[in-house]
Amino acid sequence: MALRRWKRLFSWPRYRRCRRVFRHPLLAHIHLSGVHRRTFRLAFRHGGALRFSRSSWRQLWSFLLADEARADSLRAAAGCIEFNHEGLVIALRPEPADFAVFQEIFLDDVYAIAALPPTLGTVVDLGANIGLFSLRLAARARRILAVEPIAANRAMAARQFATNGVAQRLALRGEAMGASSGRPVRLWHSPAGGATHSCLASVARVSGAGAWEEIPAISLPDLLDREGITRVDLLKCDMEGAEYGVLLSTSPEVLGRIARIVLEAHVTPEIPAASLERLRAHLRRASFELEERPLAAVGPVQPCLIRAHRAPPAASPPGQERRAERDAGYEPE
């Protein structure tokens, strides 16, 4: 038992990396061993310090310290940890939700970004959160419209874009997406962080007495018209329950201006499985073919990822999807 505890407490590779990253490497090493249950403060060799909770460190630091080049790039600035990844500077707040979003987009590639064409025209990112999806596509898209209603998340997204020098190709908007424009949407704030604020209390994991705010809403057709977008190469939706009202209220004609959709859909106590089937049918009526896979359930919420794309005409030979899209007007602008 004592030997197992000692092995858990001390890891030579972890200590060696801590010497490269932190001003007090032994103390940091002990904190990152997981023996402490309280919050702890880490001071970085390149300046700055951040406070972490025990629940927020494990996966984050396992990833950050696994690579020497990445570890050498670590720094703390304006309440965030920054590091280099795939030629980008990534900023995350010291909370589990931000790293979960990073892992989903960059490490697990749940949106299948790697399978997309190397160049895209207009990308619309609904539920942009802290901007990581848009940031990953910034070098491949001619134009990106990112919509994020939560001010703290939007500020993080603006920081990501400015730090990486891509802000000129991205437009960041602060409305909530809704079935119609002008009417405010109530958004519940998740105590777990910025990844699960939602129009549904069950998705935000708060009770009816939890914190919320009302934010002006805009419909998808009105958003596209206002921004002068006539066609969309890729629409990404991760709106924590709002996807049903937004997409089901959008006509097949408007959806016909979209070449691809990647969508996280949720079945919750408020949203029965029948609503998901309605959404599938609505997308098929707009001539999309659907691929679907379940994602890990979080309490009573069962999400799934839907990839919707347009099939080539039946007479087209195999492998001609890009030609079919060009003929339909979906070639990147």
C-alpha cells in the first residue's frame, strides 16, 4: 500500500516536465499527483500563476505535460493557460469544461473536421463557445460567422482569434439563436462552466431557481440574410437543446442553401426521442443524407452527433461529390 502511494505521489517523468514549466516544480509535482483534494495554485516559469481545482487538473495536465515542446510553450496570461498546438496558440480557462471542448474538437475530432475538403467557402458556427471550432477551421475557410450568446465565452473566442491573427476572417456575433427573431431567449447558466449554458435547465444541470439571463434571439434565415450569406459550405450547431427550434423552423428552401451540417442533438427530460426523429425527417426533406453516432450521456441528457450532407445525383459516378456540389452552387466562394 505504501509503495503504491509513493508511486502515485512521485513520477520522475512528471517531475522532469514540472521543472521545465513551473517556478516551484516539486510543489507543483505534488499537487499534480492528485493527493490533495483542495484547490491549488501553480506559478509558471514563463510568468503568471493560476489556481486550479482538483477536478480540473487531471486530464488537462496529463495532456499538457505529455509533450516537451507543448510543455515548454505553457504560460499563464489574463486568467488563462496558453499553449501551442498544431501551429495555434490555444487559451483555456482553468476549469474542466474548457478542456473538454478542446478535447472534443482537436483531439477526438467529433465533428470530423479532418474529413472536410481542404478549402471551404462560408462556415457558420452556431454555439461557438470559446471559439475553438472556428479557430481550427480559420486557415481553411474563406469566411467564418461565429455566433455565441454568452459574453464570457465570446470574449474568450475574440481572444483566440486575435492571438492567432485570424480575426479579420471571422465575424463574431452575440445573439442567441431561436425559432424567430426579436423575442428574447432565456439561457440557463451552468455551474460547471461555459460549455453547457442552455435554454434548457436540465442541459445546464441547474434547477429552475438557478441563474439565467435573457438574450435577444435571431432565426437562422434572418441571420443568413442579415449577414449577406447566400450559401453555406458548413453549418455547425452545438446549441445545447436550441437546435430543434432553430432547425425545425427553418424551411427546406433555406436549408437548401447549406451543403453540410454537423449537429449535436440532445434528448433530455424536456425533449423526447420523438423530437429527434422529427428533426431527422426535416433534414431528409431538405435532401440531406444523415450519418449519426451517439455521444456519452451526461446525467439525463443523451446527445448524439449528426452529420448531414448532400449526396451526388444518382447518375453521377462514385467519388464525384465535390463536382456535384460545385454544380449545385456549393463550391467555396
